[in-house]
Amino acid sequence: MNKIIGILTFVLTAQYLIAQNFEVGAEFSYGKTSIDKDKSYKNIFEEGPLNNFNFGFSASSNPHKSVLFVNSGLLYHRVYDQKNSFNFIKLPIGLDLAFGKRLKLFFGGGAYLNWLFLTRWHYYNGPPELHDLQIGLYCDLGLRYQIDRNWSINLKIRMEFDQSILYSLFEQYDYYTYDYGVVIGFKYLIPSKDEKNN
């Protein structure tokens, strides 16, 4: 956990020092999760997936008048059904391209780090070998509306694909998670020193 906090602190500090515009905010998402072996992707949209939701802190930065946004954050991520639950701390880092003025269309992607810190498992075939850390990739597509100079809201669709193992069974089968869901959030643009002095 200390490593995750250290990475997040470094990323946010670098963003703040480099960027001309720096935003902080929060987001919430709800969606579905499929667990499949060998990264086959075949069960992503099949019936019977688990539920998932995220909520937490988000941040982004971009040079003035640029279409490029650098995104990061710190989220609580839960995957669950009636008998099972996986609880993670998620650290995403990625890039978005945004086009438009007050209403922007954006798309992008990036990577994330998951730390699994709590589980509740109902298993039938013996206990699994859990892996505490997962690395994955994500992509998103959405709309951002600028309410005023400082406040904005966004709505997007996001998909996430684990690239490392969540758990193993019998030292033979490796299982990964694939998430998809809808995300809603808001951002506040921190005024620059020049704006504060005016």
C-alpha cells in the first residue's frame, strides 16, 4: 500500500509541476465483470457476470489549449455477487484526447495497478491461489461538459482488461478479470497563480 501511495504522490506532483491546467475531482462507476482463464476474452458479454463499482479521487492535467489530458487517481474497486467479493485499491494512469469547446468528446486509454486487500470467496474445487497485485489496460469513450470556468462533469464508458493473474487453481488454470461499465464524475480546475493574483 505504501508503494501505491508513493507512486500516486509522484504522479500527481509531476502532473502539477508540468501542467498549465490541473484538475481534481471524484468519480463513480457501475458495471459488470467477467472472470475468464487464459485471457480468451470470450466471456466478456455472456450472461452471469459479477457486478462491479468504483468510487474515489481523480485528477487530470493538460497544457493550455491542448487536446491531450493526462489522467490519474486513486479508487476503491469492488467486484461482487451474492457469495463472492473482491476488494481492490486501483491506481489508473492514462491519456485522453478531447475535442470540442464547452461540450467535448473524448477517448483514450491507459494502464492501472490493482491491489487486492480483502476477499470473500465461496469455492467448490479447493482454495485458489490469489495474487495481490494486478496490472491491466483500459480504454474509455465519453462526453465532458464544461459548466463554467472551473467546474466540469463527464460521462463515459470504460473497459478494463487484466494483463496479470487474479488467481490460479490447481497450479494449472490462471484467471483474469475483464470489466466494463459506465462512469460519471466531476472535475474542478485549480486556478493558476496568475488567475489568483487577478
